[in-house]
Amino acid sequence: MFNNSVHGKILCKNCHLNLDVIPHNDAKKVDCSTKCHVKEPSRDVEFSHGNLYAEVNESIHGKGTPGNPKTFSEDMPGCTDCHLNTVYKPVQGFDQQPGISRDTLRRCISCHTEAEWATRYYQHFAHRLHRSKTALETAKLCLNCHQDEQMMARHNLPATSNYKDTFHWKGVLYNDKNAPDCISCHAPIGYSVHSLKSMHDPQSPVHRTNLQSTCASADSTQQCHPGAVESFATGKIHQTEAGFDEKVAAFVKGEPILDGVDFLERRKRYESIIESEGVDTTSLDATERFQRKIYLLVKYVYTLLITVVIGGMLIHQLMDFYRTIKNRKNH
């Protein structure tokens, strides 16, 4: 499995440094920013992920420098939190059949006569034509951190667990190819997923000045909202004040839940006003007195309807039973 993975041709000690002693009790933690000691074929130089590592470190997910780490840098994701040494996906040939397209590979080997090398790089090239993760895998990966209320509170961000209450999530969950995941909005075509920026940064695709273009997704393979106007993009995607079950539970327990506290307090006060008996209405303002009157009116009408309907049905059944018994006696 390792040999057929993305890193299958790289020696263990090229990433896990200090493997000179057995047992390997002096090995250092893998540093993805170091050179990989593999020749990059287009330039014949040692390949490195250093440029991407630097991009991530300057993004909102960066940990900062050793001398100047970000606050709560331990919350920030490392390379392996998002990337795994995945086995090459089955390559889709031009005939859309799984497995390597033998016809294409035949033409590779005509010049690159070493079959192993040609097969390896054909797999690599074709693998990159696939999405690295499905929309569902991407959404779940992001939610691993972003639905954590306490972690997001440390960074003054709203938790996005309510993404699963949106229509976007339903499309992703049921494998709609046109459904957007997190990357579709936060790093669409033209933006780098390694350089994610704050929504308050004018260069972010989810900044208010760019949202209309992001929602329209004109240059994307997805067709989301091509007719989106400026007002369309003003709606909230990650609502935080809707009072979902988790927030209600957290509020009852006295746990911090960021936004939504005022909403829940107002709702709790409203419910106590309309449901409690013997409320001193003089302490209520005009709006609350009106709400209580409407609630009591609906409650009485509903009670009356239930009484009439259920009572009438019961009387009807009793009369029908009486008639049935009487008819049996007569015949």
C-alpha cells in the first residue's frame, strides 16, 4: 500500500530524520517544509513543499514563527491534519473505465522506456486530475475544528456546526455534484486553499465586496447562483442566533455559546410571560401584553376546538353504538 501511495518512492529517512540508530529513539518530528531529496523532473532540482508551508503559515491557519507564535497556536492545523499519504485513486481512462488507460500509458512508454517510471508518473498526473477529497470529506474535515464551540470561542469566531442545517449540506450529504462544500466558497477557482484569509480581508472570496462574485461562481465547474445580485449575497450562511438544540443545551448548562445568548434570554422571558399563570401584567410593556393576549386567545380557541371535535366524535360514536344495539334487538 505504501509503495502505491503518493509518497511511495520516497525513502522513510527522507522525511523521518535521524533514523540512524535502531531502535529509532532519536527520530525527529517530520517537517514538511524541508527538501524531499527527490528531483523535480521539470527543473531537475530537489523538490520541496516549503513554498506551500510558507503560504499556510501566513494564512489564517498559520501557527506563526517560533519566536512569535500565534495565540492558541496549538489549535491551528498541521499539514497532516488535512493531508494523508493516500493511495493513488484508480485512474479514469479516456473511456471512463477504472484503472490505468493502457492506450495512454502505451504512448508514454514509447518515449519513457522505463515502464515503472512511466507508470508511476502517469498515476501521479492522473491522480492530480481528481479532487483530493470529496465534498462530503471536505465538509467533515473542516467541521472537525470549526464546529468546536470552545475552540472557536478562543479565536472570536462563530462555530459552524449549523452548516448541517443548511441546504448546502443536504446537497453535499446526498452527493449532488453541484453542491458547494467549504472550499467552494472559501477557496474557489483563482484562490489558494493554502492561503485562506479572514472574511474581513478584502482579498478573501467571502469578503462582503467579493461575495456576489463567489456566489455566482462564474469561473467554476459548479453552477451555483449565476444570477446572484448584490442583495442576494447579503444573507447569512452560518447563522448563530437561531437557537439550535446544542445552543439551548449549552445555555441551560451555563456554558459559553458566543452569539445567540440575547436571543435565548428573550425567548425564555417570552415563554415565561405567555405560559405562566397569574403573571402581573402591569410589569409588562405594551408589546408583551399584546403577545400574551394573542397567545391566550389562540390557546382558548384551540382548547374549544379540541373539546368540540373530540366531544362531538365521542357523542357520535355513542349514538351509533346505541342504534346498533337497538337494531339487533328489533331484528
